[in-house]
Amino acid sequence: MADDVSAVELKLLDERKNKAKQLQELGVNPYGNGFSPDSLAAELLAKFGEVEPAQLEADKPGPFTLAGRVVSVRDFGKAAFVVLQDRSGSLQVHVKKDALGDDTFKIWKLTDLADFIGVTGTLFKSKTGELTLAATSLKFLGKALRGLPGKYSGDDVKVKLSPEQMTRVKAAADAVMAAVTAAPQDQREKARADAVAEQSKALAGDELKALPGAVNKAWAESQALADVEERYRRRYVDLLSNASTRETFKKRTKLVQFIRDFLNRRDFLEVETPMMHSLVSGAAARPFVTHHNTYDIDLFMRIAPELYLKRLVVGGFDRVYEINRNFRNEGVSTRHNPEFTMLEFYQAYATYEDLMDLTEEMISEAAVAVTGSSVVKYGEHTIDFKKGWPRIPMTEAISQRVPELKAADFADVEKLRAVALRGAEEKDKAAISTMNIGELITALFEMHVEGTLIQPTFITQFPVESSPLARRNDANPAVTDRFELFIVGREIANAFSELNDPVDQAGRFQAQLDAKTRGQQETMDFDHDYIRALEHGLPPTAGQGIGIDRLAMLLTDAPSIRDVILFPLLKPTK
């Protein structure tokens, strides 16, 4: 939806601005302050929701003070039932002229959907059995100039219609909206007027009086945030309109809190490391570049905090972690956002196998903490997070999907290249033609295996060539002591026993420079200071990174990473 304002929207904006002016004329600040509620909707519902109506009538519990946004109104002239929404939920409020007095009721009549009010009163049950606060005082707290998507509270002529009349009026309003939607954007106001005139021919009396209001309501509903991209662009309205969106982000927060508590209980120290780096380091990816004016140097937004966190282990912090943003100047998709949240943690005197055990424990417990169960639905899949996840070496996983590749073939670079080229897209063939054995094994895994790993699965024994910071395996120096965790075909975690040999690490950095010379874009720079840190001694250490956004997607059944990032990066609209 463009930000162009239609004549109908301008009319509604003007009406609300006029009501704000009328409030000022009554001596009421339409954007007031200084009101402190003493109760929350959810608290009152939990405490009194099951109390019998007769008991509430006898006890008249209260007074209680609530504040929130008006999200629904059923107006009966001199009284109204209002739904007030606060951070905990919503509660019905009964406003009545006799209870509030003439002056305060005038203020109420200038209140629209989405406005903020504060009320004080006692509790009772309505005829329908709904817990309700009978307002004895009301204070206006904030005027919203735009209403809630899909809601309409205009001041149209109100008439009582029979069910048959309501059906005819609704059909006429729907016909008007169909004509408006079919018209070009710049002709919609004329199309609306013409369609109203045409539909009016079949109506008379009260039906004719009701048609403008029905059309206005249908128009408001058409402006609701149905378009997914608009939900991302105007997240504030998405949060207002959709309880499921609010719940998603509450679960994300619960996930992060659980992870912090989990690591803190195990004596990990939370730290913060630089967001701007003078080198491309921490992972093989394309960076964002910025410039520091005072030092006159280019800097790179961090790809990963890994090398700084390992410097801290060198310095004596044996267990450290950081939950913070990383930035990668790469593609945008349902799984990728240019800035994203990562957990990275490092534990001295541990191996990658220890971290597999810890990861199973942490994520299986997180699933229960966030969703209430270790079995979680994600799209068409049902994911079982209970411990006991498979651990499969990378070459073995490839052989299971590509039976022609036997164990000996993983040492034959030309055989691997032929298989990789056969399954590759045309745009990738040039890069494959220059890959070494380790790079080809990794490419074959990504082609044939990664997308098939639905249930939680650890893939181990990554090639040295694709693991520039991982320790070589003692039994087979061609692979590293590394694992990645995959769920629903996505990498969720990456971990390894850290390389603490400064000579070997210097050779890996040089190999990254050689790869850059061959044209690879996702490489790291040679970090001489990190080599110097290793020369001071890094104890045997294992480290891991977990994508918080992707894990949150799994635990909230979110199809896109944008669904779990409050304000994802989007291409600007013109």
C-alpha cells in the first residue's frame, strides 16, 4: 500500500484532528500525561474471571485503574461497551453517562478507536457473562489520528436494519468496493461515487441511509494489513492489529532470556566486542564497508565476533558468550537478512563433542521453555527436539544421497568435480572448475544433503579447506573437529574445537588470501594480531555460533526470517 492518502482517509484524518481540537476547547490535552494505572487487564481476568456474577455484584471489587488503547466499541447512545487493550491483554469496560457525568461523557464521545484512555471503576459480569469494569471516572490520554486497520468508527447516520436489509446493504457496499478496486488508482474516487449512485438505485429508506456508512466500513477493512511486505514496513501497525505477531516476538524474547539463563548457570560470562572491524574476519562472507573520518580508514561491519571472543579466552576468560548483531552483505531471502542476531560462545577445556551435548540440551530445553513441548510444528513438518540427535560425518551423508561416491572417491578431485558439475547450475560451474577437494566436498553436501535434513541432525568432520578456524582432527588431518546443526534443511549452529596452533592458523589465513586471488568473494583477511594472540597461548577450546533468528523461526512456525525480526531491511519504496 502506498502512503498516498485517499479522500476517504483525508476525511477521517480531518475528523480526528477536529475532535482533538474540540477536546482542547473542553480543557483536555489530547496528548496528556501523568496517569498511572494500578492494574492490568490480564491480572483482573485471572483473579476475577471465574467469580460468579452474584458474588461480584455483592462485593463490587475495586476500584481498579486501567489504561490502554480502545480497540472495540459497541455504542448505545448514553452508554457503551468498550474493549481496552493494555500490554497484558484486553478487558471490557462499561462507560455510562449517568456514572461519568455530563462533562466526562462529552470527552468520551470525542474518543475514537485506537485512542488511549484511562478508567477507574469496579467489576461486574455483563449479561453475556463477560468480566467488565464499570467506569466511574475516565481520563483522555492520547488521540490517534489514524485508526486501526480493518476498523471503522465514523460518524455516519446510524439506523436499525432487519437482517434482510443488512444483507442487501452489505451486498451493495461490496459491489461498490469491487468497482473501486478495479479502477486505476487515480480514478478510484470517481469510481466510488459512480458505484454508490448506481447501487443506491436499488435501495430506499433506511437502507439508503445506511449505505454510506457501510461503504466507509468496507473501505477501512480494505486498508487492513493483508499485504505481507506492508506488515514488515509498518510493523507498529502489524503489532497493533495481529495478536499472533505480538506473540511471536514475545516468544523470541523468551528464547533469548532462556539462552542467557542457561549459559549464566554454567558460569559463562556475557561480553560485548566491537561491531566495526579493521579487517574482514570471523567468518568467510562479504562485508559491509564504512569509513571512519577522523582516522581516515575503511572499516567493516562485523561478520562474526569470533576472533575477539577467542582473544578473551587467551586473556583468561575461560567461558564467554555474546548475543549481538552480525552483518553480511549478501543475498536477501526467507532465511537471510543483511543484519541478524547470533549467539557465539567459547568454552576452554572442552571439545566440539562436548558442545554437541550442550547444544542438544540447550535447544531441546529451549523448545519446551518457549512452546511448552519438545515436539514443535513447523510448516508441514513436525520437529522432535528431544535429545538423541544423529551425528553423521559429511562424506558419509553425501554418500547416502549420492551412492556412486564411495569412501575412496573423496580423495579424487576430478571425480568429485565431475559429480559436482553434473548437478550444478550454469552460473556456478566456473567456480566449481577451480575448487579444491575440500571445497568440492562442501559444495556436494550443499547440493545434495543440506535441504534433506529435516529433524535435528549434526553433520561432522568438515574439510580443512572450508574450516579456516577449526582444529584438525588427530586421526584424519584432512578434516576438522567441527559440526553444524541442521533442522528443516537449514543451518542452525556451527561449532568446532578451536585451532590454537599459531603456525597452522597462519597457513589457513594464507589459504584464504589465495582463494581471494582465485576470485572467491567470501574470504577472510590475514589477521596478524590474532596470530600474535595465539602465540601467547590459547587453551584447548571449543566454540559455537547459533542463529537466534533461525531458531526463533523454528519455535514460532515463522516461514520467513522477516517474521521474527521486528524491523527487517526492505528495499525503499519510491
